[in-house]
Amino acid sequence: MSFYQHPSAIIDDGAQIGSGSRVWHFAHICGGARIGEGVSLGQNVFVGNKVSIGDNCKVQNNVSVYDNVTLEEGVFCGPSMVFTNVYNPRSLIERKDQYRDTHVKKGATLGANCTIVCGVTIGEFAFVGAGAVINKDVPAYALMVGVPARQIGWMSEFGEQLALPVSGEGEVACPHSNAAYVLSDSFLAKVYR
């Protein structure tokens, strides 16, 4: 076995888990799950059958990653944050054929206790604040807070807030990494020079 499994964790037959990954106390990984290399799955994490988790993701304690959720490389899921996969669930009505896809792109951060309503895409390196509720697509590098979430700024790939307006145009360097970012037509892009 090229990954660590705590003795209390359950990994169903067929699950694919990459080298160097760690599956901690009381986690349950379903047989259809695909988990990359260097992933950390915290205590009491559940991973469904139709889930893909990219390399170097960190899924903190008490997170359930349900079917039809895709996490690209380097996604951070804070403690007790929530994914859904049915938009209008009812206990008395079977809706497993109505799962909506949720896609979290490379490097995004999903803060503690936030909720991601199914059917959205979270852009690369976006930052969802603790307790926020995401019910629509989030642009790359966007800083989102509140219920329902609204964009209040932009974040660098390093995780520093950038001194730019939410919309408009401008250019700024990350205060820590000095990487340059350009805001144009309300979209932020990292500049490679």
C-alpha cells in the first residue's frame, strides 16, 4: 500500500488512492472514488462513488464529498464544509438521477462551514470564506463571503487579498509572492513575464 490508512478508516474495494495520500480516523471511501497523490482526508471524511479528488488536495475533518463532485489539484476543503448533489431534495422522492455536477478548480479554498450548492463551478484559486453559501458560479481568484455569497475582492495564488476593486481594470502584485495580476473586464488573470 503506497498510502496511509488509519485502522478505523473504511476503504471499499475498487477505490483508487494515489501514492503518499493519507486517510485518517473514521473516514469512509466508496469503491468508485478516484483520489490522487499526496491527498489528506481528515477524520470522519466521506467520499462517494462518483467523486474525483486531484493531487495534493486537503479535505479537513467532517467533510462529505458526495457523488458528482470533482476537486482539481490543490483544493482545500475546510473543516465541516458542505457539498450537496441534489438541488431540491425530499426524503420521500428518489432523485439519484438528478445529481448536479459540482466542479472545484485548481487551488481553490473552501472555508470552514461553507456550503456549496450543487451545480456550480468554483474557479481556479478562488477563496470562499468561512460560513459562506455558494449558489452560483465563482470566477477564478474571486474572494466570496456571506449568505448568499457575494464577491468582495480578489485573492492571489499565494492566498493574499489583492488591492483591486471587484470590477473595473487594474494591475497589482501579490504582497507576498510579488506575482503580477491584471484585472480587465471584471476578470482577473495572473501575468507571466
